Amino acid sequence: MEQAALYDCIRRAGAEVLVFEDHPGFFGNWRAHIQTRKDRLEVVCDHREGWITLWRALPDQRQERLHEVAVIGLDEEAILDRLRSWLMA
């Protein structure tokens, strides 16, 4: 994932990247911890398994899965579009 494009997508959705982890040598997987006005979120893109998932942190240290979609056949721009739609919903 191009980090600058991801950061721009998240900023345009009114959120802030707290931590970004990129693992290009491990199937191109990446994850980002995000802060919105009301929630702390984590987006995980697992190219090996073929999913992008958005999680919300709960007060008791658990996570709630909010969205998940297959990334097979999606390019980087399509993944960012999907993430932007989730964050702006």
C-alpha cells in the first residue's frame, strides 16, 4: 500500500492515522490504527487470505468487526475507495 495515498484517504474521511504497519515482504499485508472523533479503529488488509477488514476497539480491549470485503481483483485505488466509504458512513 502506498502510505501517502492511505494517509490522504484517511485524512479526507476526517480521521487520523496513529500507527501504520506495512509488510511488503509478507504477501503485501498492511494495517493501520486510526482515530476518528468518536472511535479508535483498525483496518487490516490481508492479501494472503484476500480480505480487508475494519475493526472498532471496544473499552474492554476486545474488537468489533464493522466491515469486511474480499480484495481479490481490487487494485489499491479500489481498496482506498472502499475504506473511505466505510470511514465516512
